[in-house]
Amino acid sequence: MSDEARAEILSEEEEQQEMFEHFRLEADRGQGPVRVDKYLADHLQDTSRHRVQLAIDAEYVRVNGNIVKASYKVRPCDVITLMMPYQRRGIEIKPEPIPLDIVYEDDDLLVLNKPAGLVVHPGHGNYSGTLVNALAYYLGHTPDPAQDDERLGLLVHRIDKDTSGLLVVAKNDAAQIDLARQFFHHTIERRYWALVWGNIEEDEGTIDAPIGRDPNDRLRFRVCNDPELGKHAVTHYRVLERLGYVTLVECRLETGRTHQIRVHMNHIGHPLFNDARYGGDRIRKGTLYTKYKQFIDNCFALCPRQALHAKTLGFVHPVTKKGISFDSEIPSDMAALLDKWRRYAGNCILEEE
């Protein structure tokens, strides 16, 4: 696989609803009884007992594979692991003055509107110019080659490079752990607007189909019924506007698999408009006339990416415990695309009359 391909895989959305091992410790044979929170605070560098207790309260600390409370007494040969719902990374983050569109901020978190084309997190062959580089600069972090990005990994979810829309960023450990738990338990409200090929027959519906990586193309995912390869994935959709050969839909994520909306809509025969990875970058519905082909080419040029926007984001504030919700405007490229289709659909109706 090329470096470019690896970078693209790492840059894509990774809202994996699974646990990843961050630390693993094994108690000595002569270990005396000691509380697990104290044991971890004593054995993990640059980690406070308070942060350990937050992780334990969120059920991220396990002993011999079992979730434990802070009062658990470590015994000889116990295997203690810290399991978090995001992958650990070890990339030096260099702060970069990249503009951010922040729609809300307080002492614990910020919500921002990511433009299409901006990679969320650095990956192989793609170490700069990302949203995390911008956040490092905005939050005042200084580069330190000896420090990994564990404390800069306050993004508890992602969206694809070419998807626009809302993201929440934790500004401290407590907020990060609480928000990560909400994502893990699927209690976050996430609604996307997508323009898809074809006229969806039903006004609303649910796609309940497991998703796994495509063995023939590592950059793609597909619906996979093999329980060992496919992960549970559910998308609820609702038709917002019918525009002839395309349909504007709202998709509500119940789970958050990689490329979930793109894979699910393609699975039911309605790939996202101009989604090159899933076949939406060619004419899927419509006429064979040259004039129509030119119209579609103009649409692709107007919105040169998959027509997908993370429009609504709602969650419980990690400190106030009150529900908050945010809504973002459709970006200019998608708005222009929709207007163009509305004019085209309107003209077709007039011609039919």
C-alpha cells in the first residue's frame, strides 16, 4: 500500500465504537494490597490520581479483563489495563495558525464547524495542516518531541476530510472522558444532511446493516454480514426534499462507523452525490443527453466532494449535565449545488407541464 493510501485511511473518520488499550501493567509477584487508583497513579508517568479516578468512574480501567472500582485492591500478578474508546497515538503535534470556525466555547469544551478538505488528525505521511495542529495552536500547546499527543487527542470523534460540519473538542481530561463515554454509549445526537442519487421511495427509513472493511479495497468499507468482520451499524434517514434525479436527506446516526452514511446509502442504491469512493462521482440517474451530462459536470465542479454535512450535534454538557445542541448552516458549495438542482428540477416540471 502506498504512503498516500495509508495517510488517507488514517485521515478518514474513525468513530470506532470499541475499546483500545492505552496502558498495560502487571503487578509483581510480591505486590502487597493497594487501591488500584493509587497503584496506577504511582506507576503511570505524568498522570494524576484524579485523572485515574475519572477513568475508573467511566469504567475504562480493567483488572484481568474486568471493570473495577477505585477501591479494588491490586493483588500479585494482576494485569491492569486502561481501555479508552479512541486509539492511542504517538505523533508530535506542531501548533499551526490555521483559522478555526468556533461556534461555542467555555472552560470545558468547544464546538467548531470544520470545512470540507480539512483533515482532522495527523497520520502517516500527513503530519501538518490538520485540525489537531490548529487546535494545538489555538489552545496554546507548545511542541515537545518527548511528549506524545495523548493530551492533545481531545477530539472524541471525527468526520471525513471531505465532509463538513460540527465537531466537539474537550479542553480537559474530565470533559474528554465524559464525552468519550457518551459517544461510546451512542447517546450523542448527530444529524447529517446528504444529497444522494435517485428518488428514495420511502419518506423515512432505517438502515440496520453491519459494516466492515472491503477486502478488495482497503480505502473502502461495505455492508458485511460476517459477525467477525462486520460491526453493528444503524442509520435513520428522512427525506427533506425531492429534486428529481437526486434527493436531499437527513441522516441520524445511531452508531458511528467509518464512512457509515456513505456505505449505508450506497448499499440501498442511493450513493452520495459526487462521492468518488462509492461511485457517486458519475451519473447514476437521469438522461443520456449531452446537455444533462454537462449539467452534472457543472454540479461536480460546484461541489467537488461528497455532498455530506454534519449539521446538528447534541450532547450532555460534561460539567453542567444539561443537554445542549448546535446547528450549522449548509456550507456554500452544498448550498449552491442544491440551488442548481432546484432550478433544474423546476425547469423539468415546467417542461412536463
